[in-house]
Amino acid sequence: MTTCNGEKYLRRQLDTILEQLDQQDELVISDDSSSDKTLDIIKSYDDKRIRIFENNHFKSPVYNLEFALKKARGDMVFLADQDDVWLPGRVQRVVEKLQDNDLVVCDALIVDADEKVLQESYFEWKGSGPGFWENLKKNSFLGCSLAFNRKILKAVLPFPKKLIMHDVWIGLMAESLGKVYFLDEKLMLYRRHEGNVTAAVHKDDAHLSDFGFCFKIWYRIVLLIQVGKRNLKLRSLKAKV
């Protein structure tokens, strides 16, 4: 999890995550210079499963997440935003699917600030589904709904420079290297509110919606090149072993 001035919804999210974790699990939190009560809330849990990294100054949710991922020690990694809600059974169901897949994406209810349902299915609203070229054309990976194994974790780190969003990078790398599964079960409340850093308010690549058509095409070409270069590097390293 990454945090930055998330005091309003943070406790609700932490409660729904921690109740699903075993004692040997960990919740890695990287805080990006919060100036509100975010750190106080986290520390109030006094839970040994929480590993908090503070005093970071990334000023970027993408590279704050990269830092958190570098600190992860588990064999399975779940991504979490600071303002969503994990529904009961999320960890169990996704872990089951990760036995036979490298990356799992779960569906979510889209809700407003007060958890009133806005959309019954993120998958239906976004047109989500597997496929490398389909997701390069129109990204349907939702970052906070991703879970993956250590094979994918090692492959996606470090993030490329000037990456706009992490979800499409992780998703495309998983599509190119392993098995991706879209779990058609609503296991999260995906909260949309005016304070969202990465608010998906448009159906066509929310994080690119403020850029022109030419930039969107250019960025997809850059992503394709980055994925190709990383795969070549991984194959080269594997050949040397």
C-alpha cells in the first residue's frame, strides 16, 4: 500500500485488509510525505504485520509504489490503495487462483465517497479482460485489484523511467511472461471521490485522458518498447544462469 494524506478513508481500508491476513503475512506501507494524520492512524494499530516506511519524498504514486514493492518479502503480492475496501474473502479467493496463474485481477464495485454503489461491476464498466494487445490498446487493468507472484514482481522491478501509471506496466509484463486471470467476482469496493490521485473517471485510459491523441499513441509505442526490452533482458539473464 502507498499512502499520502489518506486519513479520511484509511482506517476503513486497513481494517478490511488486516482481518484477512495471517500472522505470517505483512502489510508494507510506503508513505509519501503525508502532512495529515495518516501516519498516526497507521501507528495506532501497533500491529507487527505492518511495516511502515515514512519520510519518503517521491511526490509520485507510481514510484512510491515501486519503493513499496522493493520492500515486499512475500511470495504473493496484493496491491492496495489507501481509500478502498477489501470485501470478505478477497485474499482467500485470489490466493486460490494464484496457484495456477501468475497475476490475478478481481472485479470490484465502484462506489462513491459514502460507499454508495455507482457501478455494479468495474469489469463491465471498463470492458476488462485478458490479452496483451487488447490491454495495450485500451488498458483494463485496475492497479488496486492486482495480485501477482514473485516471478512477476521480479520482472517488473525496477519500473521504467517516466512511467505514467503502474497498472498497465505490471499487467502487460504479466501478459507477456505468464498466465493472467480475470476473476469475475466483486471482491473490492473501488472508491471514487474528489481526492483520488488516480481517479478513473473516463472509460478510455483515465490516466491519459488529459493528453492528446498523438501522445496516447506515442505512449503505447513506448510501453511496447519497454516491455520488449525488459523481456529481452530477462531472457538474456536466464540464458547466463
